[in-house]
Amino acid sequence: MRAKKRKKRQQRRKTNKVLNIKAIIIGMEYPGGMKGEGRLTKVDKEIRSVYGILRRKFEFPAEEILALCDKGHRYRNASYDNITNYVSEMVVNSQSGDRLFLYVAGHGVLVDEIARPASVLSAEGELISEDFWRDIRLKVPSGVTLYAFMNCCHSGSFFNNACEDFIDTGDVIAFAACMWNEKIVDGLYFDKGLRPAL
């Protein structure tokens, strides 16, 4: 059994050296609260857990994992500009065969229940709209796989219906914490959904 696991690890290391694998982990706790929404309490723990899973289980190189957060000096700030620039750069600079990982934990807000546009609040409270996430999906090059985990309220529609008219785009495998019209409990999606899935 151990020999099989060792062989599997060695094979993954070889694969990871050949492939370009990158990850961005984004978490926002909003220490002072944000636009009527409360502080999220488990985001720092989630970031460290996701980082550990990527390093240990999937053997992502440390230099290929970027963490953005609004807490502590260990992370780059999860500002609107940093989130949109780093995510766009990771996707646009990828090539066929690459694997990308994106994890976003923060407040999702429903701007209009009729049109169903939802947004994620950046650390300073700016809206990162559903249109941004759909645009990212369209920019994933052919042959690239993006695994996106959206741990936010109203996140069910962030990546939906973006590729209907496009044949030559990459694969986006998106996991939403809830439907577009639902809210989630702080920390529940990660503890009950993502951690066991990975």
C-alpha cells in the first residue's frame, strides 16, 4: 500500500514539473464588518487549510500559490485591484495543459433579485461583479482547466452560462457554496463540503 502511494506521489511530482500549475486563494474576513454584513470568522483557517491541501495532497509548489486576505501581514491585500489583476493574469497567461485553482471566501451580495446579478465584496467593500467571473471563464484558453471554488452567498450563478457561444475555451469546473438566491453559514461549506471533497 505504501509503495503504491509513493509511486503515485512520484508520478504527480513528474506531472507537476511538466505542467504549469497555479493557485490563488482569496479570503476576506472584513474585520470591521462590511455594508450591513458581519465579520466572517473562519477565513484565515480556510486559507491555511486550502494551502496545506494544495501543498501536501496535490504537491503544488509553494511559489505557485498566491494567498490574498484582509487579515495579517502574511498575505497580500485582498483589494479589488489585487483580486481582479491577479486572477486575470493567472488565466490569461496560462497555456494548453495548465491546471489552475481558484478559491474565494467572502461576502456575496445579491444586487438585483430580478436580474440575478450577484457580486463578491473585496476587502475594501468594492463589488467584484458576476460579470467579472463570467469574463474570466471566457478567457480560459483551450486545453486549460480552471477549478473554481466560490465560498460566498449567492455564488451559484458566478460561472454559469458563460460559454454557450464559445467552442474554443478551456474547461471550468466550478463549485458554488449555494444557489444564486441562497445564503450560507460561515465556515459550513468548507468544513462539510470542500475539505472532504479534496
